Amino acid sequence: MAQDKATATRGSRRRGRRPPADEPGEIRLTAQMVHRAVQALKQRARVDRRWDIPYLAGYSRAGRTIFIDRDLPRTFEHRGRRVRIEPFMIIHEAVEISLLDKLGLDYQDAHLVALMAERSAVQACGVAWTGYQRFMLRHIKRAGSKQLKLVPRNLHLTPYLDERDLALLSEMLPLMQEEWER
């Protein structure tokens, strides 16, 4: 009993530094942790929204730029409030490129892990994943059906190559070459 009280007292002093947990040993992401992670990522990579980006977002070959499709809205409405989507996309793309380039995972595995990180960030910020996902899927479908006009010359092609999306690559590559020639 005395040990439980001592543990409770020690834990309450550290409450501000320790992430919340629903069960012992479980850690839950908080909105503050998401914000700090995004700020750290923005110090290492810039966000560029000037391009048509298939699959809505991507990254440069060097990993220093995260591209977000120029037609993707910056926010969506959730329970009467406007929610910025950029932080969630930054987390997704940063995790994905790290797993691809640093650990050698294939695109599908890296994408799934990045999607779980994105989902955790969305939920930590008090946003229902189903609403966010519905919004994103609608825009992924739109991006997939639009004609590309501007594609950055340094867009990392691994996602499209691993998906064997040859029709999309044949549309993208001439536009990327035009950017090289400018």
C-alpha cells in the first residue's frame, strides 16, 4: 500500500512530462506532441504546394521538400471547426520517406506505417479518423482523375514505381523533363 502511494505521488509530479496512457505501458500521442514533431520536421524539410502531386503528397528525392498537391484544400470541417491537414500530411510523408530511404522498406510497407502515424496524429488532435479519411479519399480520387500540368522535377518516384503505375509515370515524366529544361 505504501509503495502504491509513493508511486502515485512520484507519477503526479511528472504528469506534465509523461504522455497519457489508457493502460499501463501504453503511450498515447497528444496534440502537443504532434505539434512539436511537425515543428521539428519543418526545420528539416520545407512544404511546397505549387505542384500537381499524384497521390496528393510526396517528397523530393533528397527528402528536403514535402510536396502537397496545389488543389488540395488546406483545411476541412470537423464538428464545426476548421482543421488544418498539413501537419498530418507532413508526418505521413516524413515517416514514409524515412522508412523507404533509411531503412529500405518497400513502398507499401512504408506507406502503411506512415498511415498509422498519420492516424495517430489525427486522433491526438481530437479529429475523428473516419471524417478525415473520408475527406482525404474524396481528394485522392479527384487528384487521380485530373490532368497533370506541373510536376516537380525532383519528385521521388519510388511510390509510383513500386505501385507499377506506368500510365501515371508516362504522364509525369515528360512534365518533369520540362521542369529540367526550364
